[in-house]
Amino acid sequence: MKLETERLLLKEINENHVEDILRIRSNEIINQYVQRNPPKNNYDALEFILTIKERTENNQTFYWGFSLKDQPNLIGTICLWNFSEDRKIAEVGYELLPEYHRQGIMSEALSAVLDFSFNELQLHEIVAMTHKLNENSKLLLLKHYFVLEESREDEGFPDNLVFSLKNQ
């Protein structure tokens, strides 16, 4: 499932992306706001890729790695996952290497995924959880008309805020 924007190619990840996924998912700046066990080596990254491929084949997730059109390496990822039972609501997650922050790249990727979500998948709502101190993520979500759901909690993650965007 490929998506394309003015500057980006969003594509399924595969075994050829091991080093890119390792670089993205083990980045200390990205991980300061994410509670996960980062991959320590290529084997860990490959294991993650194989898990994502299986979840994609089982329609549990849509997961894209993305690169600038003129570069082969992935610089970030974005996904739809945690679908509601009726498949009308999904959660979006994303990460971008810090050297590409503040260039509108994640905004471009998110726009493509929101368009796909509402127009192709016919989702009714997209939810995003972000750490309360992750200002870049909060600004990104607000720019795309997500609303802070002050009464909702990200169960098990008390430092996260919950945002949502409903299809108009």
C-alpha cells in the first residue's frame, strides 16, 4: 500500500529496511517520549519488521516507512493500528528522525495517512496518544485539527495525552 506526497514516498517496510528501522526505533531523542524496548541490533529490527509484516497481512495494522523521494533510506514511520472492533476507529502513531524535524515532513506524511484513513478506509475517528511534554507532536496534531480529549486517558500511560479527529 504505497502513498505519495509532494516530497515523500510512503511504503510498506520489509527486510531491506533493517538498518533504517534500527536507526529510527533506537533513536534516543525519539524514544524519550515513547515507552518501548528499542532494538539493540539488526536482529531486533528484523524481528520487528517481521511482526509488522504479519500484522499488516492480518489487517491489524497499516504501517508505512517513508523516505524523501530523492533518497532511498527511510527517515520515519507512520501507522494506523489498534482498530476498534467495528473498524471505525484507529490509532495513529508516527516517528521521524530528529534531523528532519521542523521541516513539515511529518505533517505531509500525516496528511496522506488521514486522507487514506477517511477516504479509503472510511474511518469515523482517528485517535493519537502523545507524551504531555512532546511539544512537536502536540503542535502537529493541533495543526491537523485533532482535539485534546481531556477526559480520556491512555490506559497504562499516565504521561500521555489523548487527541482525536472525527471524520466530517
